Amino acid sequence: LAKVLEHEQDLPSCTPDGHVMPLMVNTGLAVDAVGVLKPRISGVGLYRTEVPFMITERFPGEQEQARLYREQLEGFAPLPVVMRTLDIGGDKDLPYFPINEANPFLGWRGIRVTLDHPEVLMVQLRAMLRASDGLGNLQILLPMVTNIDEVDAALRLLDRALIELAEEGIHLARPRVGVMIEVPATLYQLEALAARVDFFSVGSNDLTQYLLAVDRNNPRVAELYDSCHPAVLAALAYLAQEVTRLRVPTSVCGELAGDPAGALLLMGMGFDALSMNAPSLPRVRAAIRRVSLASARDLVDQTLAMPTSREVRSYLGKCFSDWQ
Ligand code: PEP
Ligand code: MG
């Protein structure tokens, strides 16, 4: 099987009935395999900027960040690179910026932190913009969005960063901006969000955690944490239908996208692209190359009718035993 997968790595991510499913990668630190990876993907669907922040001893300055971001943007150019603004809090703590809370996943996290510290967000936005000069492949993603006001505030800061840079002689167009769909509240604000941003990226890890009220890192409730829970699948199917209606390009960057059966479900629901850790690419590509879009849609219909994750999982297991 490994040999078959290796052989297929350079073939298109296309179903037998001709549907092309763009595959992207999730990155954090420098990726060494850019040369090998680049021809096999459509871009970086999620660059987690907090990862480099976690290994420094203080907030990296604008120059330092710009150098890191330039490496990513240049390495993958002309492919798009979606850079997410700092998503700390929850399980991701910076040693030099401790956050101690009783309920960190429901607390000060992602955009809530960076909007309370606009000086941190401004440095990051300026560094991203600076790094993108002359490349044009930067896209900016906002994590943990709950309210429209947060998006408006972040866009205002982005516009301010663009004006500042222009005053310094660096003239840039506003990059495409997207919102993570990972707090369930965003599912019911899609129209207002669509009026403000250019794309969505679905964080199925957090969407699952928040829909099911299950801490994604607590081993005691690990069995309850399940992206194939009928409520999660129903939410994802609803989301895919709505973003199609609203014509907002939407990819999925949570773990579900890197699971072959999950990837087929997401394709069948109608999402535009899947972003995953690089090691997941071969199996997902192989699954897509073997299952038609029509069968994936059928799979969605079948699973949406199942009342328990146990049934969903056992059905998917039977269908894809070769690819798990
Ligand atoms: C997610 O929540 O699914 C996601 C991709 O973001 P993270 O895992 O970094 O929270
Ligand atoms: Mg998340």
C-alpha cells in the first residue's frame, strides 16, 4: 500500500468522475520539504503563527516575524499561504505571556487576546504585510471569531497597518481576509461574515469541541470528542450548503480533513478545499482518486441519516477499511 500511495503522490487530486479537490497543507515551523511538497498541493491552508511564538523567549519583533513569514510566503509562492493571526490561549500558552484561567477554552483566546492587545496584533499584521511585498500570495485568517464586531475591529487594524506601511513607502493591496468557522455562533452569522471577508476556513477541531461541550484535550471525556457525531456532521453539512449559496470559498483545516473518510465526507458536502498535515496527504489523495463525487455525496446522505457516531464510524470503517 505504501508503494501505491507513494506512486500516486504526484498524480492530481481528482475523483474518477473528474471532480478536482484541492489539497493544502497546515504548517507552523519552517517546512524543509517545500520543494517536494509544492507541486503536490494547492497552497498552505493554515500557517499557525503561534507555533514559532512558542519557541521564543519573548514576543518576536516585527523584523523577526517578517523574516519567518517571508520564508513561508517565498517558499510556497506563487501558491497562496493562509496565515492565521496569533491563536494563543486555550491549550496554547506562551511562556512569556501566561494566561491562567479556570476555563481556558472558553476564555481569553485567539482574536479575543489580540484585540485586547492591538499593539501585538499590529506588529504581526505589519510583519505579514511587509513579508508579502512583491509576492501577493498572503491571505490572513482570524481565529476564534464569535462576533461581527471582532471582524470589523481586526479589519480596521489591518487597514491602519496598510496606511502606516504606505506612509513608509511600502504600497500594498489589502490581502484576502478570512474567518475561522470554529465557534458554533459563527454558523448563524454567515451572511454578515460573508459581507465582510473573502473566505472561510473551518476549524473542525474546535467546532467539534464547542458543539459537543467536550474539552478536546481531556482524556476523561476523550471518547465523547468525536467529529463524526451526528450533530457535528449536520452542522458541517449545513455550513457547506450555506457557503455554497453565499458563494464564499470555504476550506476545512481541522483534523477531519486529514482523515480519508472524513475528507470524502467533506468533499461530498461540497467544501472547496482540504488542508491537512503533510503526512496525511498521500492517504487522502488516494481516497479521492478512488471515490467519485457522486458516491461521496451518497455517503453524506447515508451518514447524515444515522443517529449515532458509532453507526457512522462503523459504516465508514466498512466502506474504507483499506484506507484507514
Ligand atoms: C481547528 O480548531 O480545527 C484548527 C484547525 O485550529 P487549531 O487546531 O489550531 O485550534
Ligand atoms: Mg482552532
